[in-house]
Amino acid sequence: MIYFCPTPIGNLGDITIRTIEILKSVDIIFAEDKRVTVKLLNHYDIKAELRTYHKFNESEMSEKIIENIADRDIALVTDAGMPGISDPGAILVKKLIEEKIDFRVLPGANAALTALVLSGLDTDHFTFYGFASSKSSARKKELESLKDLKFTIIFYEAPHRIKDFLQDVYEVFGERKISISREITKVFEETIRSTTSKVIDEDITEKGEFVICIEGNNKEENYNIKELLEEELNRGVKKSQAVKEISKKYNIPKNDVYKESLNL
């Protein structure tokens, strides 16, 4: 049998009894980074053989795992959280299904759901997006495709990109409620609950992985786009700038504002 085992996202105590029992019983543990996983194994006195399975050798190692599954019990873990969720594991799952090989996925720690509950935003319906593009232009296109969703959206982001990410979110999404969590379950755990306009000026510590939860597009006002444009133009604002500002301020799709501007 092969087991996909979630690991703590910070505090080593956040692991299930069943996961510990499985890790102690298997013959081989495949880990994203052995240097990280060995700390967990030492903490729980787990002695299984440790091998590497990461995003750079995922396809190759998936084939080898399948070749050796017949006579061994195997566990797959990542550095933190659930294998296959913004971490290696999904390719192996697909291959196991294709080969009709049985496997088990154990429940456990997950940063996205923990941050969602911490946020205080709607939990009835939500979208997990994970990491957006590292480049601003591509990231904005991704955000444009998400801006009209009516439910909470969850992102992951690296510390060195968090401020640029938040700036792009405000430019595309306009004013929304937002929650930013970092170092979840660790000593310096922090959650900032704010709005997309105000959070840009927050003193954010750029350390640790970030989980960002953003309110869905709940605006249902029927704005008169023509009147809004005329108001901006009468103030001396250029038409192109007026289109951009109205789209951002009122969460109206930019294409709708642009089309209306052509009639003025």
C-alpha cells in the first residue's frame, strides 16, 4: 500500500496518531526535502528508510515507486501540509489511478483551510487558487479571471512577493475585505484582517509563507456607468484614466466601462 501523509505546517504536535503509526510501519518514506522530514521523524522516533521525491524528479520517481509498490509499504510526505496541494504528489496520484493501483490519503494539517477559518470570511463557498504567477503582468491576468467570483478566494504567496501581490490585488479587485496569515501554528503566527486598500500600508513582516483570503465580489449595485464616466471627465480626468479608476473603485469589469466610454 502507498499512503499520502500530511505533515504539520509548523507545530510538530499537529499530526494525527494514525499518521505516526503509518510512518512507523512503512518500509520507505518519500520526502520532498529529507533535511526537513528527518526532524519530524526524529521527533517521533521513526526509523523508516528515507528517499527524495520533489517537483524536479516527480515524474521519474513516480514510475519507480509504482515499480516497487508490489512488495513494500510506502508513505509520501511533503515539507508541510497535504501532498498534492501546491506540493508534489498529484502526478503520482494520477499514475496510480491510471495503473489501477490502490492507495490511501490520510487527513491532516492544511494551511489554506486553517487560514480561511482564521479570516472570518465566508466559508460556505470558496475557491482555493494557490500560487499566482510570479510576474505582475501574468498575475493581473489571472486576477482578472477571478475578480467576479462571488465567494472567498484563497491564495498562497512567498514573502518576497507579498507586497507586489497585494498591490496587484487592489488594482484588479478594488476594495474588498482581506485576511493575511503567516507562520500558521508557529511561535510568530500572525493574521492581519483589513481591506485591500488599507493593507498595502500595513507593516507586514516579510518572513514565512503567506496565505491570503479575499472576500468574494459581493457588490450588486447597478451603477450608471455613463454618469460615472461623465462625472470623471467633467473633473478633467482623461478618458482612459477614468475607465481604469471606475473599474477599480466600483468593481465593474473594465471592458464594460470601456465599451460605455466609446459612446461618449
